[in-house]
Amino acid sequence: MGYLPYTETEEEMVEYVLTFSELMKRASSIFKLANDIERRKIVHMVFTELTLFDGKLVSYKATEGMDIFLKRPVGVDGGPGWN
């Protein structure tokens, strides 16, 4: 897989990272307000595998790039258990 040449300025990249980070912090709220179609899109963007049994999450595998957000410690902004 080839990579495109880096064309963004450092300032643009910092803005992107901050915006993305803020989005990830609010993902839970966004998901709760989304309709079924939007929720499906969000789930497909975050997970490559998601296994539910009797309505409970059994296992999951995150897409590349999202796994770091899902591995944050419990209670940290956006991490498991965060409100």
C-alpha cells in the first residue's frame, strides 16, 4: 500500500488531531442520539468484528487506528466506563 505525500501543514495536522480527539470523547453521546442507520455506520467505522450473545457484547476487534481509543483505561475521557 502506497502513501500519499504529506501535504498538510503542522498546524492543520494539530487541528485534525484535536478535532478527532474531541469527536472520540463525545462518541458515546453521538451514538446515543444517532438513528439506526447512523449507528450502523459508526459501528462499521470502529469495529471489524463485533460479537453479541443474548444482547451482550462477547468480543470485538477494532479497526486499525481505533484500537488505541478502545484500549484507554477505564474512566478516562472516552474510555470504557466514561460518561
